Amino acid sequence: MLMLGDILALARRSAADLDRVALPEALIARAKEAAERDELSPQGFVRAAVGEFSRNAHPDEWTQLMTRLRDCDDPGVACLEAMIERRLARIAAAAGENP
């Protein structure tokens, strides 16, 4: 089971480690599409999502994340999923789209 520290470490390490995280396929596909549009590797996109969240998340977002982690079976994966979803939502909002 991955924890928050594990996710942050994975985001700083190799792509192969990130590929082993069991994220929903639909989320992976959306992240890959967004990464391609931003001219990033999928791993670069994930690293950016983790970095953005850790630097810019509002305290309410941290509270929501902690609640989500408390209520799940795999906190590390849930953490990464939430951070990717946040980045995708912010990209969609900036483009005037629905996330």
C-alpha cells in the first residue's frame, strides 16, 4: 500500500515506477491525452500534478484529500488519483470545458 510520501517519491523517480501504480484506465487515458497536448510525457504530467497540488492546493483541498485517504483502501493511489484529477479539472476549466 502506497502512502503520501511514497507517491511524492514516485513522482520524483523513474517512469517505470509510476507505471506500476494501479490507477483507473479512464484516468490514465485522460492524463495521457492532456500530457500530449502539453507536450509532456505522461510521467511528466503526473509529476506536474503532484507538484501543483503540493504547492498550490487550498487548505480545503487538503482537507478533502485527507478525508478521501481516510475512507479508502489504498491511500497512495487515492492521493495520486486526486492530484491528477485536480490538474485535469484545472486544465479543462482554463479551456472553458467541463472536466
